[in-house]
Amino acid sequence: MSNKNPTQHNNLILKGKSLERVIEFSYLGLIIDQKLKFKGLFNYTYQSCIKKLININRKRKYLTEEITFSLINAIVFSILNYGIEIYYHHLNNEEQIKLENLFDFSLKIINSESKHTIKEKYKILNVEERFKYFAVKWINKHTCNNNQQNIFIKNEKKYETRNTNAFKHFNFKKLAGVNSMFNKGLKEYHLIIPKIKKTNNESDFKKSLKRTILELN
């Protein structure tokens, strides 16, 4: 998916070839626009989720609560989750509220009790908590993987120094950088990771991470 920008720009040349300039582009299912506002991705995510929720709600009387939760978790939350660590903090306040309202609607479909009761019962992460979960999980994976370059650690030398595990400071001046996972996600990482017991087991780490995020909120 791509939309050509009618505005003329200076040509960008890579390896002797002129690059086509577009307003937005779909990469691995993520719709990325030239200003990193993610409005196209937001619209796609929101519309896809709301349509599926409406369909599930129409059939709700034939479903048990547990099956309803499983359906929403599998076919709605999976869409909401995809790339949320990248796009969430680039959305404006109105768009974030619409996603939270969508989340509240999903809880109401599962059961008409208070959303807090259902959230606690099934240990469901809300939209902002999902950003924290996936951002911290991604950062942790890349700080613990010795087989690839670490973009967060200051000192990647093999010998130990006082600053071996010190994190880089990203001094972003533009809003896109300030709202990025490298800034927002890293702040959450600093807050959450110290509260999690160290483990090399990925499954145990994800369970502990989710539990910690729920407890903090």
C-alpha cells in the first residue's frame, strides 16, 4: 500500500537509483506515514477491531463468557497488539481515548459487570498497559540477546567496566523521537524491570512482566 505525494521534493538517491517518495507505506502490516503520525494505521486498527467486536456482540447471547473472552482475545486484541509499542504514543489524545473506549466496549461484551471486575478476572491489559508490555518485552529481548548489536547499552565491549550495563541516553529534539519506543518505552523499562525477578526463561519473564504491569496500575 502506498500513496504518491503530489508535492515535489528533491530526489533521494540510493546506490545510484532515485527513490520514489510516498505519503505512506505498508511494511509488514504496519502503515507508516511520512510524518510518523500513524493515522492510517490507527484507522485500520480501530475499524478492524470495532467491526469484529460488533459481529461478536451480535452473537453474544449464544456464547459463554469464557468463549467470548477467548474470541475477543484472539481476533480483536491480536489486531490491537500488533505494533502497539511502535504506534501508541504517536497517536493524539483523541485517538488514544478512542482505543481505550474500544477496549472498554470489549470488556462490556464479555460481561456487563464493571470493567474493573472483568479486567481483574481475566488479567486483561488495557491499551496503555499493552504498550508497556510489548515495549519492555522488545527492549529486554534486545538487551539480552548477545547475537545482535545492542542499540541500548552504552558499552558493548566484552570486558567488564563500570558502565558495561549503562543505558544510552537518547536526546530527541523532535516530537517523533520523544514519543518513540526508544524514549517512552525505555522509561517504562527502567520503572518495570527492577521489579521483575531475573530469569532466562522467556515464558516466565512474560508472565512476570504482565503481572508486574497489572500490579503497578
